[in-house]
Amino acid sequence: MTDNAAYELAQVNIARLKAPLESPQLKDFVDALDPVNASADAADGFVWRLQSEGGDATDIPVFGDSRLIVNLTVWRDASALTAFMYQGRHREMLTRRRDWFERPAEAVTTLWWVPAGHRPTVAEAESRLLHLRTHGPTPYAFTLRTSYPAGASEPVLGEVPEGLGCSL
């Protein structure tokens, strides 16, 4: 039996901006970043989020694409993450995501279990997302819809096909 307290749930999602962050089209999104991040920081079950000195992650590169932004967080469990995602300010942002982000053509969100105290890197998150795109949900990289219990997991053997980077 796995000790669930020994693990925390890492989550990454990426989005391709429809316009530069400084544009009038993204003003409401940019204005909401600090309040939404503050509500995440205070949420039950929240552990950590990736951020630069600016307090968010909008200037942290992902997949070498300047139009992509990344959200990388760690939570106590899927229940805590889900509770945050679908209520309050974050829910309001979700309803407007098509105003700010291009519609994705492939998976842009993945979850995986990490040892308690581990803080995932962008490279780790990119690897997990590419794994999900290549193999579908596995214990190594999964979704809220198809999740797996906490515990050690290994990637499915096999190469990630060339050119499978980010093509949102």
C-alpha cells in the first residue's frame, strides 16, 4: 500500500496566447493574474507554483515558443486541484479562455505524482506532457479524467516521435 502523504500532485498546463501580453485583448487576463494566483496560494491543498521574480510564470519559456505560457503547480491531491479549478476567480477565467488563448489541437494539461517536497522543472513538465501526447494517460503522465494512484511510475518505453513538440 502506498503512503499518499509521501506524494504530491504536479500539474502543468500550457496555452498559446492569441496576442502579446501587453495587448488590449489580454488586459483582463493580465489584470486577473495576481488575484487568481493569490487565491491559488491560499487554496486548501495548494503546495507550490512556478513563478519568476514578477510573481507569475508568464515570462518563463516553455517548448521554446514565446507565445506559449506555462502554469506549473503542485497540490496535495486531485480533489484539492479540482476544487480550486472550478470555483471562484479561476472558474471565471476558465469561462473566458477562448478570448485569450488559441484552441489547442492536442493535450495541453497533464498531471503526475511527485515525491512530497519535489518541485518540478519546466523541462520535467514538458517531458510529461509529450509523454501524454505520445502514449495517452499512464501512471507517468495522466489527466483528471484518467488518473492513477500516487506512487512511483516509469515512462512507457519508446521514443517520442520526431516533431511531436508543441503544435497547438
